[in-house]
Amino acid sequence: MRARIFQPTRTAMQSGTAKTKNWVLEFVNETAREVDPLMGWTSSTDTQSQVKLTFDSKEAALDYAKDKGIVAVVTDPKKRKPVIRPGGYGENFATNRRGVWTH
């Protein structure tokens, strides 16, 4: 069995980082998907591709894969630098403003 270990990225719909702290072990498809001739749905007989295991750390995921004899490929995430703007939105409500805040 082959699997990949990765840390999920944030969704494109939000700017938050929820559900991106854990590491995921996801099995790779062993067989190709087939198209059902009647309905046109895509299906597969490989049920392992539906399994996603979550771990608190990369080392825990690697240890699990090693114990179960799973060949795993680790994909390290590309970290974003934080967006910190001097005088950003919070500055609109600061108590130490020099001038009067108006629209």
C-alpha cells in the first residue's frame, strides 16, 4: 500500500487557518477509476482510497505508516508569511489617535 502524508491547506473560501494544524495520511488509488456505462458515474473498487487518517504531528503519522508497513511520501507545507500591516484595520479604533476619526 502507498500513501501520502501532508498537512492540509486552508480552504479558498476563508482566510482562517482552521483544520490546517493536523497531519493527514491518505491512501493512493491502487486501481484506476471506471465510468459506469448506465449512469456515467465514476467509481472504483479500491476502498482504501476513501480512508483519511489524521494525526497531531508528522512524526506520529510516519510512525503509524512504519508500524503498518505502508510506503508513505511526505509533502511538507509551504508556510505563508503573516500579513501584518502597520496601521491596519485595528488602527481605526485605537485610543491614542492624533486626530479625530471621521468618515
